[in-house]
Amino acid sequence: NEQLQKEKEYLAASIADISHQLRTPLTSINLILSFLSKPDLPAERRLQLTKDLEKMVSHIDWLVNTLLKISRLDAGTVKFKRDSVNIPELVRLAAEPLMIPMELREQRFTVSCSGAESYIGDKAWSTEAVGNILKNCMEHTPRGGEIQVACAENAIYSEIRISDNGPGIRGEDLPHIFERFYKGKHAGAQSVGIGLALARMIVTEQNGTLRAANRYGGGAEFTVRFYKSVV
């Protein structure tokens, strides 16, 4: 009974948080639409508002899709494939949607892989996980900063290490960074706190681990490991 009560409280809190996350952009959308309906609105201002509207709609779309993926994983309805996945190709696919935003931020993106690193898993779901980690690093890396990816493989596991030279992760945030709806001290206004939670769920489901730490000298570092035997 105590466990059921805790689950009910968690569900209620999650629904309240989701509602809040949706309400904020919806309020902005309604406000933008009211401005766009004015016939005497200057063309330049109309263009800017249209771009803002696109961002809000895109944010809601990402939020809903991510929550649906988390729900599917929770329900156990996802069947992960067991294919040979080339890690450099996986990193390329995960980074592809972020290349333009990185360029606009003047951020450098470097990948250090031999080209042969691989593991047995699901490429599509893994791309989602690595993409969410890269997105988090991009959002916390300053203009002109750098995001690095390094690959490695040994007899025990295949590893993807993603790091940035941003402000790093505050000590009080580290134990909670993969919790759903947790927003750290450096989180942006658009942050929801589910991208990293989904990433860890996906990695864990493929006999892997995802850990976060601070780099010596500054910045955050995320280490993904896919093990070759059950751990």
C-alpha cells in the first residue's frame, strides 16, 4: 500500500509538471497569435513572431514525443533490436540535427574514433539517447566553445565519451541529473528535464550504463558504455 501510494503521488506530480511544461509554450503561442492577427503589424516584426511561433511548436512536439517514448519504455512495450551498430555512424546520425544550431553558436564539434568501434544494440533508439546527450552539451556550452566525442572499445565494453567546456555540473545536481523533470541550476528556460532521463533509460535497456561527471579543468562529461556481457 505504501508503494502504491508513492507511485500515485509520483504520477500526480509528473502530470502536474507535464501540464506546466505544456502550458508555458501554449500561453506564448496564444499571445503570438494575437499579435499576428493585427493587420498593421510591420513585416519584420511579423517574420520574427513567426519564427518564435515555430520554435514554440517545435518545443511542444519534442516534449510530447519524448514523453510518449518514456511511457513506452515504462510500459515495457519497446522491443530493442540486437544488431551490430557502428559507433562512429551512430554519433554522426545523432549529431546531424544539431550541426546547424552548433554552427550558429560558433561551437566546434570534434569526433575521435578509429571508425571500427561497435556494439550489439538498437541503432535508432541509441541515436535518440546520444542525440539527447549532445543536445544537453550544446545548450550548456558557451558561444565559441567545443563539444568532443571520443570512442573506445575493449574486450569488456564499447564506450562513447561526450564532453564540453561549459560551466560543468554543480555538485548538488550530479546525483539527480538523470531524474525525470529535474532541472539543474544552469538549466535554460526551455529545459524540461527529461532528455537525459530518456537517454539513461535507453542505454540501460541495452545492457549499458550512462554516467555524468565534471572534467578536470572544467566542463561536463558523459560516459556511455555498452557491455559485451550481462553486468
